[in-house]
Amino acid sequence: MRVLAATMLSLILSVVAARGAPQQSPPAPSSPPAAPDVAAGKLIFEGHCALCHGIDGGGGRGPSLRRPKLAHAADDEALKSVIENGIQPDMPPAWYLSPEEIANVAAYARSFGNVPPEVLPGDPARGKAVYVRSGCSACHILAGEGSGYGPELTDVGARRGSSRLRETLQNASKTIPEDFLFVEAITSSGQTIRGIRLNEDTFSIQLKDQQGRFHSFRKSDLRTLKKLRSETPMPAYGSVLSASELDDLINFLASQRGKP
């Protein structure tokens, strides 16, 4: 009997080996990821991003998105990473958004690159003459020329939309960049120095005045130190230039888009 049982078991194993292992059904193909919901991304953008980038993506405190190539986001994956992680210190991370929501808002933000260029009034050639005549290079660098007292303008047309440029030219105190701080220091001898803050720590502060001179002070040596957060040395050109001159200057600045 033992011999018979062993023979039967051997035959069964031979049959199983001949047939091979049970065939497993191939895995079901994975579904392609759903396309981003641009309409949902628009709602998120308007609620969380438009304050800095403008409701039309034209820029404000943050850069304009109305261009096919974004400086910090060469492709969609990079753009989603920028939205999720932010860019310190200017752009906060969107930790509160899900991956799906990030994809949606990235798709909407990318759509601004397909918006046709804005047609502006004024003439850029005349605007350049207004720029020179108004002495703007005394405070700003443009294409390597000028003074770095105020923000550089070489690519200002790529960073700021025309509405933001107009607002700044008409009343610069309303659009002061967050990293720009005008300071008044009075020394122990009574000398008053006004300039932009370059660096500051607990014990010292470094300034640059409008003539391009650098000053470094120990705070304990100053009589007073005032941070003029709502002030700017830039005049309100809305009351200095005519409407046509303002249009020309805005058109010229909007055409400054840096290196292609």
C-alpha cells in the first residue's frame, strides 16, 4: 500500500510539474491620472495667490505669470514644487493644499502663459526719453546702467504688469517692496543720514544713501534710529508727468523683460 501511495503521489507531482504553475491573470492596467481641473485651480488662485500675483496674473508684490517661461518653474513638476514648497523669503509654501489641488492651481497658473501680450497705450521710445529726462537712473539700474539705490528695472516688465507699474509711478509709497526699508539714523553728533537698509543685526545696521555712499553704525552709538516703513525717496510721478508721458514711461518699462 505504501508503495502504491508513493507511486500515486509521484504521478500527481509529475502532472502538476508538466502543467506548470497556475497561470496568474495579468495586472489590470492602471488608470491614467485625471487631468487637472483648471476651473478649480482658478478658485484656489483667486483665494490664495492673486493677492501677490494679481487677479489677472500680471504681477504685484509677486512676479507676473503672463509669460511662457517662469524663472523658477521650467516645467509643470517644477511649478508644482514651487507652489508646494514656496520660495523663501518671499513666497510661502502652500502646505494646506492637497496634491490634486496643487496640480489644479499649477495648471491655472500655467494658463497665463497663453494670454496674448497686453496692448498698452503710449510709445516706448518716447518713454525712454521720459525715463532719462526724469533722472530715473539716479536710483535704478537698467541694463547695467544707473545706480542700485532702488530696485533694478532690467526685467521689470517680466515681473510686474502695467497696472502695478502705473500704481507705483503714481504713488510709490503704496507699493513698497517687502525687502525695501528706508531708514533715518541720527548720530551722536547730530548728523542725520537717510538711506536704504542693506544689512542689520541686533547690534549694528548698514545703510546706503542716495549718493551711493555706504554707512555702518553700532546702534548703541546712534541718538535715534527710525525705520520709515511707509516712506520712499521715489516721487509720485502721477503729479509730475502728464497723462501721455506716464503712458509712454509705463510702455517703456513694460518692455524691459531682461535677457530672452
